[in-house]
Amino acid sequence: MAVLLPPWLVETGDGTPAPSATPAWLFYGLRDGTALAQPTILNLGGGLFSFWIPDADLARGVVYLIDNDVGGALQLMPRRTYGAQFVPGAPFGCIELEDNQGALWSGAAPTLPVYEDASLNARTPPAITSPTTGLYVFTPSASDLTTGVAYRLDAPAGAYPLQYSGGFGWPYPVAGAAATSDGLGYEDIAVQAIREHLLMFLPAKVAELNTLRPAVLKSAYVEPFTFPAATSLKLGINRDGSSPTTCAMTAGTRTAAQVAFDINSASPPGLVATFDRDGRVILTASAKPAQDAPSVVCALADTTGANLILGWSPGGETVLYSALVAPTNAGVMDGWPMASPETGQAFWLILDERQSVQIEPLRRYEYLVTIPILCFKPELGMGTHRSREGVSMVVRAVREVLHTLRGRYAGHEGFGDVMLVQVTNVFIPGKAFSFKGENVLYDTASLTITARVFARPAGA
């Protein structure tokens, strides 16, 4: 007997199926690196491929890595297919890492900085091993599976994807004594639980995300770049354009790596130049955004033509990332405020209109409550060329706080009332928001939250 792997699709660069692709094995074996006999890769037609996994291999747990485009000449997607297959009850994690050129990563192993149970108690993360180049695996303990754990895996510097998350032994809500009426309706139960959970955990999440947000300015054009003689860039990290550094560009046709070398040779304070695999020049601020100290990258006005060659305005380009500042108690509001709220640096959230519908026929007194959360982030330094990075990071903060195991219950695990909280929709409109008579801009977004709520009425 054997199990057929769910098929994977191989496509060409323009998104059409590639039925003539010839995927080849890079590795098929056990977690410890022991190679096993490689099954035949089946062409199912229409760009779909699969293979049979023998039961004996499945019982031990296998990992696999397949090259869908040997040599990369055809630019097929995905370049590689990887995964892990195991019997129910004995799962393990598997991830493939690449460098910025798309080659398999051969450097340091990833880490598991977040490995916690449903009550946010940290647990000892398992060891991460590499059965073959670019592939990394980790196996939860039996107690991890019993308790249920969530994890976030971080790639080392230079490896991609940057982060990977998941869980093992996902726990069901602890039933306990079913919640009875305490004067709150189904909608209020959900709103209060979500509001209190956000207030508790947003400060730590905001501090974490700010460390990941240096201002970045990329060239709009890709290599090669041809610089005439006597061209230079004026770069800085001050929003008013003061104290720039003049970076002379070597004349001639240059790659992105060579342009980055010229910039770094001029040692502009607080800036580092790099390049990506597409051939763009990347300027990254060394400082992360902090309250009252945004992260800034400036390419100042230029008369030598260097800005234009990189795809920037001759009048200059500025990228400014203001810090996320977690809302205080009044900043997470149950309904719209009666007057304009504080106009400080903290973003604020409004739990707006709510709707509920009874869930049938699962059990009585169970409702699905839908709540939009409106996000307002002050953007005092928003320029004429906008970036939605700031409000997008507010959305990310809210989403990640609710995506933890505890967040799935809005902190009510074991209470028996809030059983599942989900972010079902995100909307980031194209226009910022302003209050008349105030020189303040707010960038806006909204998330739609659904919560399953169970509450037994008194006497029921």
C-alpha cells in the first residue's frame, strides 16, 4: 500500500501551467538525513505532479525536496517543492530556506523565538536540524502535542522566507462550566474580551514590530545603471534634508552591487546600501523608528542626474517610517467617540457596529458576532508620495495579537464563552483621513473580526 501525495502545480513565468516540466529529486528521506529510495515523480497532466509514498516511509516520517526547474533556465514556479509527510499523531515541522539569489540556503539554521502553549507559557523549543542543504526540520515533544503549541520560526539574516509560523496539537476550548448570563449580551461579551485582550498585548507586539521597520528606499529602476562623469548622490537620514553625504558615482555602466559599493565607500552616517536579486539598489536606515524619532532615508535634490538614473525624482525622495505607539485605555474604543479622541502619536482602534446571528443546529445559545475594527494611525510626516507601511503595520499588530493561541479565544480560554476569534477581512482604503481645522493626518484601515460566543441565559 502507499499514499499519493496531494498534487502540486508547476507554472511558467506568465502563470500558465507547465505540463512539460521535468521535476527532479533533490532529497527524499528521513529527518536525520538518511536517504530513502526515491519514488517516481508522476506527471498527472496540466502542470500537476505527484508521487506515491510507501506506507513504511510514512510510518517513519519523510521529508522531500524537489527541483521543478533544474538549472533555473525555464523560470518555472515554484522553483522547488518541499514538505513533510507523517502518520496522524506524529507531526513535525519542515521549511525550505533560500538566499536572496534563490539558491538553497547553506548558512546558519533558523530559530524558534516563539514556542508557547495556549496560555502564552513559553515551552522549550525542539532542536532544528537539517537533513539536506536548504531543508530544516523540528519535532514537537509528546507533551507539546498534548498541551498544544504555537510557534514562530525566524530565518537567519540573508535567508528567506523571513518568518514561518504554525502550531502542533491545536487545543480545543476548555469547556469547564458553560458561561451564564452576567448582564452582558453576546455582542458585549465578544467586544469586551477583544478590547481587553488588545489592550493587554498590543504594547509588547508594537515594541517587537518597531524593531523590524527601518526606513527603506529602493531604486525604481534595475541594473545596469549608466552614470556619466561627475555624477553623485546626496543621501541623508534627516527629514529636513540637513547634513547630507555626497556619494560620488563611478562613471560607466554599473551593476546594483557596484552602485551599493560606491555609496558605502562614502560612509553616509546611518545608512547602508545593499542590492536585491532583481538588480535594485536598496538604501536602509540603521535606526528603527522610535517615539519622537522616525526612521528616515533621504535622497536629496540632485542636479547631476544620478537620481533620475535610479528612478528617483530630481527634486529628491524621502521615506519616513513613524513609530507604532500602542494605544492607551481610551485608545481602544467600544463604539465611536463622542468627541475627537487624543491626537497624540498612539494609533487608536474603534470597535464599530456589530452584528450577530444564531448558529444552528450546533447548539443553542451560540452566536456568531461580527465586529469591524477601524484603525487610525497618525502620520504627521506623511509626504506627497505616500507609503501605507505604517497603517499596514497597525493591521499586522492587531492581527498577530489575535492570531496567537490565546488570541483565538480573546483571552477567554477555559471560560466557555468566547470560543473562536478570527480576522476574516482587511481593508486599507486609498485615501487618508483628516479632521477639519487640525493639521493632522491619519492613515486608516479596517479589519473585520468574527467571534463565536456561547452564553447560557440565567435559569436555562
